[in-house]
Amino acid sequence: MAYSLEQCWHRVPGGTATSAIEIAKALSVARPDVQLIGVAGNNKGEPASSYAPPIKVQQLALHGAALYETSLRFRAPRVERATGEVDLLHCTSIIPFASRAKMIATIHDLAFLKYPEFFSRRGNSVFRRSLKILLKHAEILLCSSQATLDDCLEFGFSADRLCHVPLGVNAPVVAPNPAQVLSRLGLSGEYLLFVGTLEPRKNLSRLVAALETLGDSVPQLVVVGAAGWGDVQVESMTDNKSKTSTQKSPRVKFLGFVESGDLGVVYSNAEAFCYPSLMEGFGLPILEAMSCGVPVVTSRGSSTQEVAGNAAMLVDPLDLSSIADGVVNALSQKNTLVELGYKRAAEMTWNQSALRTASIYDQVVG
């Protein structure tokens, strides 16, 4: 099986890379009879350690935007040039590589259709063309949430070509010296936490504005995440009274990207995890926070509610008062939410994701 891993070398690999890596790891244990051959472009150097592929990766002649564009426009280069003949190509992101083999693809979300204003013109073009190719050529789409599956149905995919494959969670490893990690990151005292790529659909601006209404009655917000795309800028995080100010809110601390070894410490010491995203394909940070014993506040009515189940405080992501009330309630019901969160995280495993993925391989290759 050819298994695409180009996203591991992206500037912001994100959950797309994480899920591809974790499923590959789990497959090697749960289904050792499945032989995966990684395929990516001729990227220079190794990806960040957190996104190192767990399988050997064969290289195509191009990489990045050039590889994606030639794959979409000319259906070349074929993965077989790197892997040799394969029975199946699994595109682990929405952008399909070219191949003579049967193809399946993992789709995490169709946010570019619902919120086109949150994406660049080029990004919108690439994703829309990718989806049209998948509509024509993919045997099956693996959707990480039921919400995404429903969106694919609306786009035109038939139900028999869609499979719901929920993602899993590994509790972030907590470093043996948490006090040193917190000191090195400049964290002291209580704090609320947001973890995610800084992009418009994460709704960080509304979260900050909602917390500003609560003042000193809640801890400061710590933001972990690499800069993504769109108009989300650190300098735009201001209080409600000065939207045009270039001064940062003093109650928001930006840490940028945090390595996985430190992230477990950051999660575990948070008072609450705040994630009122407008749209997610799944919402891995929700489960990560739960697995670290942190109460979660997240959005109702999307995949985030689906992932959280009954183990989170659900809010209207468009309503500042709803977000603010959710944070206050999460802090007051911390013990209950932590217990429910542990149970929810334990239900969602990468082993289950891998077995479901392998069953689809079996079905398609047959």
C-alpha cells in the first residue's frame, strides 16, 4: 500500500500529519500483514521530530506546492515511480497523488467550502480541485467525523463511498521535571489553555474577547500553536474596547509551537482547556486535554461536540457570553468534567482507527 506523508514536511503539519503518523504506527501493531510504503516529495532534511514518519518514505521528483499542482493538473508524477507497483494508494490528506492503483483518501473537513473567507485564493482552488478529483476517482473516503461525512454527502459523494473512521488519542508525554518546563516557558500560577494552529476558524479572537469580559475572575489565557494562515495576528488580540489597537492583551500569553515533550506539562497544569472553534474535522486537542485531566470548553453543533460527547462544557462559538459562561462553569465543575474526560479519552484509541482503516483496505483491494 502506498501511503502519502507529504504533510509531515509542511510548515504547519497539524492534525492531518498527526493522524497519518499515529494510524501508521498502530497499523504496524494491529495489522502487521498490511505493508505500508510511505511516499512524499523530495523534501530536504527531516521534518520536526514530532512529525517524523514511522515508516520508510520513498521520494517523488517534486515536493510541496509543485508536487500538489502537477498531481492535480497532469496526474503526474505517479507514486509508482517511487514505490514500485502497489495495490492501493491511501492519500492521507485531501490532495490526491497520481497513481494507476485504486485510491482511497482521508478527509478531515470541508471547511474551505463552508468558510471560504478563511482560506487563501490558492488554497481554495487546490482544495476544490482535489475534491473534484476524489469525487471522480476515489473508491472510498475515510471521514474522521460524522459531521465531515455529512458534508461529503452534501457535496455529492454517495453513502456507499463514505466511511466514518474516528481518530484516537495518545496522552501527551509529561516530562519528568514539569516545574523546570513551566519555568523555561515562563508559566507560573493558574492559566487557561488554547492549543491549535493560529487561523481564523479556530475563533481565538472571540475567545480572547469573551475572557476579557470576565476580567481577573478567571486566570490568564495561554495560547500554544504555530502561525497558520489568514488574518490572525498576535497583535490583534486586544480587549473589546480597542479593536484597532496594536497592543496585545496583557492577559494572553503566546508560547508559539511547543514540542510534544513539553506540551504534556502545559496541558496537565492548565485549569481548563478552551476550544470554541467554528469548525473542525475532528478536534484532536479536545481528547489530548481530556487525557491529561483538564476540563474542556468547546463548541456545540459540530464535530467538536461529537468528539467531546458528554464530557465537555459546550458553548455557542459565536456568542461571547456563552463562551464566557462556559469557562466559568467548567472551572466550577472541574472535578466532574475531569472524570468524564478521562473516560471519553479512553474510548477513543488509535488502535480502533487503524483496524477500521485496515478493514477498508481489505474491502477495496478485496
